[in-house]
Amino acid sequence: MKILVAVKRVIDYNVQIRVKEDGTGVVTDNVKMSTNPPDDNAIEEAVKIKEAGKATEVVAITVGEQKAQETVRKALAVGADRGIHVKADGILEPLAVSKILQKIVDKEKPDLVFMGKQAIDDDCNQTGQMLSALLNWPQATFASKIDVKDNKLEVTREIDEGLETIEINVPAIVTCDLRLNEPRYASLPNIMKAKKKPIEEIAASDLGVDVSPRLEQLKVEEPPKRKAGIKVANVAELVQKLKNEAKVI
Amino acid sequence: MAVLLIAEHNNKELKPFTLNAATAASQIDSDVHAVIIGQNSAEAVKQLSELPVVKKVFSVEGAHYENFTAENFAPVIVKLAENYSHIVCSANTFGKNLMPRIAAHLDTSQVSDIIKVISPDTFLRPIYAGNAFATIKSNDAKKCVTIRPTSFDPCESTGGSGEIEKIDASEEFSNTKFIKREEIKSDRPELGTARIVVSGGRGMQSGDNFKLITEIADKLGAAIGASRAAVDAGYISNDHQVGQTGKVVVPDLYIAIGISGAIQHLAGMKESKVIVAINKDGEAPIFSVADYGLEADLFEAIPQFMEELNKLNTIQK
């Protein structure tokens, strides 16, 4: 079984976001960037499946500017076998990314495509489902447990009501929840080894996909600030305020 | 052209957030039609037709719709979409799973998780876990929009009499099989819709100590929440998680106990009307969003809090 794992480069989850003063976006210059956290879970799961002898190859792919390749390199350092970087500049909407991934799937013919359930920058939560629609493959979104059984997967999904278990036939798409596993850290020797693993570069324009944005981002602004509250001295004062001032209990 | 609302239900009744999505749909266009896909869902269909904002209901039933599989739902909606300018659904796990599949089939760029309708083609949505708001204009002919339910009031639930039209079922998608659903049952109000939420964080130190949270929640008729740290530490099951990767809640009162206030937690609760924070670390970020902060050891503060609540003659439920 061959697993393709899509990873995205985003602002590190520990960075406090700053909105640009001109309202065109958020500040990304000199800001720490990392792999989108649930994409790390996706890589980890694919590598674990390979280590368990149930997959033969793990291919990491990213779509984006030159620096996005760092995320593929990181995936190689934690166990992916080779990488693909589809180069594209500017804003890429999930629809465009899923069309690019569809082209790569046609070429690579993986049995499974894994990715994070959502990117923590645009919070769209779309790419996996869109790719599975374009390929007419089954989708298992928000996966917190994956059991590989021959040509089937049993996947436990995190849903609002609790947990749901489904069985999907391969080929299939799985989008990964943070609870799926605990991503490993890359060891220094493995980081060195990863530098020798191949990354194929492909220009998005060579794939014959229209990636032009359909959405216009008119403005990005700071959310309204909450008014500064007060500190109360003790529990009695707190309960009195909730009862008589806020009138919520 | 009209708006098509996708109803969320459990085959017995409408899920409450369908009413919030209906409100958002009606803000896009007053002509709202709705589609409900299920099995033995007559009562839910009737409830949907009684929403005054819904002018017409399409109902389709089939055994392969019983478990809300997106692969089975999407073709029904794609077929109906021809006559609509917008497809609208709640941005909970049902809608998040389903809508992008529809959008891709329609070759349209979805607008996810909107919190405001600015005009029929322009929407406000949070990005970076709510740390920025983006105003997005869609230039697609058909717009697929998911709405954050807690940002819209529920519509009236009775008084309407929308026409119900039965439509044909689509073919079954055979590569996805439902196996089971484990719903967490509780007598308490549902976290997503509760008027009061009492949440515990890593400061609770153990699952046993969450009993203290439970006592207060029982007293106030509140739902129980938790930070991701508390869930990851195994103190409480993950259906209680509030935050970017859990549930977004907007109660009248949110009480955060032993929660430091990581960005990802704040994203899930900072729109609450009144926020109380109890934490022994006076520098904890949770205090920056709290209306009432109490710097105290929670193991002393919680029993006192119960004592003070017991002194009150009445407590709003």
C-alpha cells in the first residue's frame, strides 16, 4: 500500500497572530512557520502504518511557495520516503489545492491520501473532502483512530455527538484529528538523512489546473476586543456580582 | 434565486442548530428552501416544514441515508443545487464533513464557518482560530456557505407550513459503510447550546477532581466543559472539549476553573456573554478575557463557591 500525505506550511501555532495595519492580511514576515499541526498527525500515522508492515511507501507532498518545501523535508525526517513539491505562489484556495492533488493522485496512484482535518491559518476544513469528491473516493474525516485491514480501513471519527466508526474501501481519503496519535520528533541523524531523500519539484502551471482564486479577501481585521474585566477579592464578591450585577445566576 | 438549506437531524427530530442555519439562510435571501435527507424521518420533516422562514421542503428517504454519510448525501444536494444561488449548512461536524464534497462537485470555492452575512455575496468569518476576522466576497455563481451556529439566533420553530415535496433517492455509495456511533448521553444541557458552561482545565489535577466541576454544574443547571489540556491528560472525555479543536460555545455565563487560557481554548469561548476565571496564577491569559477574575486556589474556591450558591434563595435555570 502506498500512502500520499499532504502537508501545509502555516504560521506556528504558538505565535500570537498580528493583523497588518492596512487590513490586507496577517503579518508573516519574520514569523516562525511550521507544519500545520494535524498534518504532523497525518505523517505520523502513515509512517506508523509503514512501520507495521502495512504500507510500502510514504510520499509527502506540499503545494505552495519555495519555502513550503521545509514541511516536506520535515516529513522526510520523521519517516516519509520521498517528497513532492508543487510550486505555486499567491493565495491557494482549498478547491485549487484539491485539484492539484487530484492530478498528483492520477500520476502517483496512491491507495490512501492522508492530511490534517483543517489548516490552522484559514481554518477552512475543506481540502480532504473536496479531493475525495473529485476522485469519487470514500472520505473519513476527523479521524482519531485508524485500523488497516487488507484493502479496507476502519476509522473512528470525532463527531459532535461523540464517536463514529466507519469502514471504507481503499483507495480512500482520511483527514486526521489531533487525537489520532502523538507525532514524533525528528532525531538529528534522521534530519541529516532526510537531506538526501529526493523531493520532486513540479510547477503547478504544468499540471493544467486553474488555481486562480474565486474568493476575494476584502479585509482582515482584529476581532473586537473584550472590555477589560475586574478582579474580585473573594468568592462571596464573585457570587454577589454574578447575581446582582451580571444577573446571570 | 433562492437559498437551499441543508437540515441536520437525527431522523427523529431536527438538530437545534438547523434553526440557527435557517436564520443565516434567511439573511442571505428571504426565499429559503430546505432539504432533509434521512430514513424514517417524518417527524423531522414535519418540524422543518413548520419553520416560518422555510418556504418549501424537499424530503428524501432511503436506508443508505440513515447515518448521514456525506458520500450518499452530496449527490442529492448537487442535483437540487441547479435552482439555487446558495447552499447553506451549519459548520458543525455534519456540515464540515458534507459541504466541501458538494462544493467540489459544483466547482465552487466554499466559504466556511461564517459569523455574519454582510451581503448575499460577502461574509465575515474568523481565521487563525478567531484571532482575526476576514471579510470574504465570493465570485462564484453558486455559493456554498457553512455558518457558525452560535453566531446566529435560532429562527422561530412553529407557525410555518412549507410545502413538502418528496424527491427521488440517489444511488448508494458502496465504498463507505457505517459501523457504529457512540453518543455520549447526559441529563445535563448540551455543551453547544447550554446557557451556563462550567469548564475545568489542567489545574483540576485529576479526573476525580472534576467531581467539583460536576457539583457546580448540577447546582447551576450548566453543561460541563474542559480545556484541551484536561482532555489530553485524560481527566474527562473529549466531547467536553471547548476550543478551536473542540466546540465553540457562546453561553450567557462561562466559568473557567484552572484553565490558563491558551489561544486555542480562548477561540472556543471568548464570545461568551459573561466570563468568570478562577485561577491561582494571576498572570494567566484567561484573565485578559474574563469579566470577573478570581485569583485563588481552586480547591479552596470551589467549595466556597458552592457554599455561596447554596446561600442564594433562587438560582436562574
